[in-house]
Amino acid sequence: MDINNKRVIEPEKLTVKLLNDSTIQIRPLTLAERKECIELLGKLDLEKANSEEFVPEYIKWQGDLIYYIITRSNKDFKREDVDKLLDSSLMAKIIEFTLSDPFKQLFIMR
């Protein structure tokens, strides 16, 4: 977009086709939102990783994280929609798009 001969950069959006054929758009997360996602990671008890109770807890945590990400852009999206309308490939794309490190090139070039 060109406003008065100045370049304007607009945020990218990811369009996700849900399993019911509807679509949602997701924007990248702000730094504050990314920080909240990292804090959600801390709520997962990795010391239980080899226990039977870990798997259901881990699956719930995945859904909670995806729900948090989606509702930054889609306030009406319901938590149960995560369980019913997304598969693992869609979740992987959402995570990759919203949580990619914008500074990773700085470390690769070193």
C-alpha cells in the first residue's frame, strides 16, 4: 500500500480452512501475546511426561494454547471449536505462523 508516496507495511494474516469448511483469519502475535504463550508453556508439568496423566493434560494444554492464539484475532471462537474444527496439521501451521521467531536470522548469520 502506498500512502502519500510512503510505504506502509501491513501485518500478514493466515487464512485457515476449518474442518467444517468455514475459514478464519489469524494475525501474528504481538510480543506481549508471545510472552503469554511462553507462560502457558510453563504451566505444563513436564516432570509428569512419563506418567499416564500427562497425555490428557498435554492434549488439553495444546487446545488451550491454540484457543488463546485464535481468540487474539477471533473473539467469538469457542474453546470446543478447537477440539472439533482443527486437526494436528492445522494446529502446526497456526503455531508456525504465530510463534515464529522474527529474529532467528540474526542468530543464523552469526
